[in-house]
Amino acid sequence: MKRRSFLARAGWVLAALGVGEAGLVATGNRYYQVLAQPTPRKLALLVGINQYSGSSLTGCLTDVELQRQLLIHRFGFQPSDILVLTDRQATRQNIETAFIEHLTKQAQPDDVVVFHFSGFGSRVEAESIEGEESSIPNPKSQIENLLLPVDAVLATKTEPTINALREETLRSLLRSLNTDNVTAILDTSYSDAGTLLLGNLRVRSQSQQPPLLLSSQELTLPEQLQDTKLKTSIPGVILAAAGLTQQAFEEQLNGVGIGLFTYALTQYLWQATPASTVRVSLSSVTRALAQVVGNKQESIINYQNNADRILSPYHLIPDRETADGVVRAVEDDGKTALLWLAGLPITVLPSYGVNSVLTLLPLPGSETAVNQLPQLSIRSRENLMAKAQILPSSTSEAYQLQPGQLVQEAIRVLPRNVDLMVAIDASLARIERVDAISAFSGIANVSSVAAGEQPADCVLGRVQRRGLVTGEKSSPSSVSNSQSLISYPQYGLFSPGGNLLPNTEGEVGEAVKTAVQRLFPRLQTLLAAKLLRLSENEASSRLGVRATLEMIAPRKEVLIERTTQRAPWLAPAIESKFNGMGNGGVVSVPIGSRIQYRLHNYSNAPIYFMLLGIDSSGAAIALIPPQSSPNLDGSPTNPLQQQAIGQGETIILPDISSPFKWIVQGPAGLVEMQMVLSRSPLDLTLATLENTQHPRGEFQRLGVLLSPLEVARAVLQDLHKASLPAADIMAASPDNFALDVNAWATLSFIYQIV
């Protein structure tokens, strides 16, 4: 196929509506660094396939658009240098031809090349066709990782030949590039999950039955590369969404699918700053994956240069400012903007409300200062797309919006009444699903949905056990339709990715309505966690704060660092006496370790704080502030004391002088803590802690929250109060909270207890 005719057929993807960890962040920073470099040319090939024959996906076209908008508006790619293949265009032959014609034949030394694939993957035990010759050595039988094109012909017993793009062929294509500035992103997976729907998430892998035959065309280099001298190693970086034994997932957002890995990666890159470190990159990407999937994801990284070069901190030079979105188009004579909001965290996006305010940034080359530009107020939103209008001001009357202008969050409007969404596992019998729906309908702020159709915070499913025989013990497993599992009328709650949540498993023979009633306290805790996540704003907060989680025994190490990125004050360099800075991301913390938090205020005013979260057993916990000395009869003389961090001050939690020492307890599992910081005292939160009979004492201590939902709502009310007067103006309804980015910061800490 000639290049001109091929490009004419390829076209552009339509705008979609909606939306190891150390290796992952290393690649995030590497990707960000490479794209930000001034180079002669930046080329991209983006492939997304939803419409397969048989089973289909829903989020791959959105992935392509996420990448395309990021490359154009954040990193200065020319639209004409981005080639997109979607659905029927993305045949194996077209993918290979596009790679060679658009990338291999055009890329020069020091050019930037990005290749992205979103679609099904597979792993097979394949055999070469007898009598066929291959230019790539191929054993008689070997395990092959495959990227499935739209014309993948799945093997059958009568026709065992499969049409697919071998991962080895992709590596050869990458080796044909005449530049080292290469990034390949593979949002697919190869491991067979035994089901297309795992929990509430769709899996991007398909199983094949061995033995299979690979055609001679797949075992040889593409014809156009026969005379090309290939590099001895793969240039740049290859990043895959999941480890060899894990799955890549996509989620539904009101009928529009998104690849979780692609969204997490591109959302981080919208907000990455020149000062971003490896650990900052990792915390942003892996936090999103851990919160949605519910377990520790692992990525596959291949790189040409050694890891030290990738993991070292970089002072990056991006083409554009950090952003939460971009003006895609303008209407109403330049007064109304159509916004693409891909910079918002995935946990916040579904609840992001009308009347939220965003600050416009000037286009490159403009001499207009940000404070001279009007602000935008969201009037409607559907998934990733929003319609916003210019707010009246002294500068807005004659102002004309321009496509390509970036926007940053200013005021976040959230509904006061947020429901916990519980997906009902598809493997439950119809009568079980009917009973579950009926039971959930009687619980305030809890809604049930069919698995796989809408975003969900957890999944109600049947606990399954492997190999159960009389007198033999077995362990609970995740939600699955695998035939190797034996199902019982025993219910529990699972993460969206199908992992059993601790301490939610019921008794054998329990009725589903009884299970829902039993799980009521846990549902309240999960809803409290959801509300706190809605306040996360590390990237957009303008408070000047830094927080670190540190291990101080058995060794000294900074495990996680969080720093607000848009504060008008420069964050001072860390002065740490610790030996290491950790490897970032979802770090592992051994049981028995002693930990502490360190907070530094580099803003121009005192900052108040509260530390709350969910421990590895699933319980809601908080670092309870101290009370004053009790009376002689043991009663407290004063309520809990609010502590502030003074300007330029650093404090340790728990206080060094406190008799309480934070020793990590079991069980093994994921811990999620939220450090909430405010420019105003958190009075209602403290009063709620006091009034709900939480443990009391004269010193800081770790306490289990008896009413976590009340506490979480009190936190949001305190942040709303701290945001006055802007909060009352923009909330526009007593049913909403309005939070000003100048007034608060919520920093998330996620780690694995082992």
C-alpha cells in the first residue's frame, strides 16, 4: 500500500465523550522528559480497537483521544504528525505499514516517537507452520505474547492458525527506528483471567487454546523492513499496563469506556511539573490504579539505558503549563468553551459539579498575564467533556476564548449527597440479584448497579474457594467465573478489580439480604473513604505544604513524599538525615515497623490538619489529637485541641514527645491515608470526633472511627467553610460543597503492609 493512499484511509479518530511501581513512575518521568524536549520533530502512531469480532471493548478509542489531546496541547505535537488507527483501520497489515511509513521512514536521530496500542492481548503456546522459513529464529513451540488487531482470526480446532501482531514483531519495528527517544505504551494484557468481566472492570486479554499455528507472515519481518538494518537493542522505553500474570482493565463511565492505565498516565502528565520527581510521578499514577483496581498493579518496563538514568530526578522543560484541561472549541462568539477535562483525578471526575470554576491560561507567545484573564464556570458536563462560560468581570466583556487555551482548577463544586455505588456481580443468580437490589434500596446513599455497566466503588459477590473437599481448609478468592472455583451461598464485598475486601466475608448459607444488612457498617466506611477521595487535590492546591511518610525503625527511610504543585511559593529543598528516599509508588511497609509523618508549611499563614484513612483490616482510623489534662474525676476539661503548623514550621506526627509510637500492625494489605490541610481550623471535624465517643487521651493516638461517614462529611463542611466567601457564591445551592484551591489540600498516602 502506498503511503499517500494509506494515510488517506487512516484519517483521525473522532473526539470521544467521557473519560512494580518504581518502573511505572520511572517511565512516567522518562515519557514526560522525552516529550518535553525541544526536538526537530515529534511523531506519534496511536492505535485503538473496540470493535472486535465477538467480544468487544469500550475504552480504546477514548484512550487514543486521551493520548492525542495530551500530545497536542501539553507537549506541542503537530496534529499532522499524529497518525491514528481505530477499529476497522487497525488491521495487522495497516498497523505494520503505518509504523514503517509514518515512523520508521520519517524519524531522524533525536526525533521523538510515541507508539500507543489499546486493545486485546493474548498469550499462546504457538507452533510455526511446518516447512515455512522465518527470518527470526523460532523454536518448534514457544510462548508468544500477541497484540490482537481488528482482523485477528481466532484459532479453532479446525483452523488453528491465528492472525495477530507478535510482541516480537513490535520489538523489531521499534529497533528499526533511527532515534533513541522512543516511548511505546501498551494498554493491553496477555494473562487469561478466565472471564471478560472481572469484578466491575472489563479485562483486556483473550484466551487461546494451544497448540496454535502462526502464519509465515507473522514469523517474518514485515516486507518493508527486509533491507533495514535493525538496532541490536530496543530504543527508549516500552511500558505495558500490567505484569505478565496480571490484567489491564477498562471501566465504564456513563456508557463511555476508559482504559484505567492510559487515563492514570495521561492525567499525571497533564499535571506533571518541571520539578516532578520519580516518587511524585509514581504516587500520582499508582494511586489512581490502586484506588480503582483495588490491588497493587505492576507494569512491564523495558528500556535501553540503565535504570539509574531513568530513576534520577529531572528538571523537566515542558512546552506548556500544568493543567487540568484544555479548551477544545468555542461557541457563542467566543464566550462559551467546550472543555476537555482529562487532568482531573478519576476518583473526582464523576462527581465534578456544575458551577466549578477554572482559571484560563494564556496561549504560548501571549503577553497577557493570568490574572488579567477571565475565569470559566462549568454549566454542564458529560464525562470528560464540559461546557463552560466566561464569568462576568472587568476583563471579560471583550475577551474572546481561543481553542487550545489550558485551564487550571480554581473552585471545585461537589454534591453533598454522594452515593456509594455497589455493583452486583454478574455471576449471581437472578433471584440473588433481585434480593440484593431490594436490600440496597432501603439504605440511604447506597445505590446498586449491574456489574460492568457503570462505575462502582465495590462489588457484592459470592465468595469462591478453590479445591474444597471434606475436612480440607481453603482460602477465599476474588470474584471470577472460572470453572476451577466452587461457589457457595457466602457473600462478601470486593474491590472493582475483583479482590475480596478484608473482613467482609459472611457465613456459609447466609441469605443475600442478611449479607447486605451485615455489611451496612462497612458500606458506611467505604462511602466515607469515597468522600475523602473527592477532596484530593495535590496537583491543583495552592497551599504551600509538603508531607512525607517516613520509616524510622528498623531502618530510616523516606517512603512517600507529597508536595502541592501550584503553590505561589517555592518549596524548599528537603533536608533529610535519612539514608534513603524509598522507591515511591505503592511502597511496602513491614509489620512491626515504626513510622511517622512529617509536615512542612512553606506558605504565608498557619495551616490546620487532620490525618484520616482506612487501615489494612478495612477499618476507618484517625490520628486523634490530644485533650488537655482531665479533672480529678477523670472527665476532660476541654475538647480535643486543634493544632496548626506555623508559617515555615515543620512538625512530626505523632509528636516526638508523645508516649504514643506508631507501630505498623497487621494484617497484610493496602492502607490508604488522607492528610487533610486547611487554612482555617477544622472545628466541625473535631467536634464530630468528640461527640461520637471516639477514644480520648492526653496525647495523640491512633483511634478507630466509630462514625466515619459523619467525620468525612464534617471534613468537607470544614473545607467549604474555609473556602468562604467564594464557596457560597459558587455552590449556588445548599446541596453542594464548594472548595477553593487556595484554602485546602488533601494529600493521599497509599502503602502496602507486608
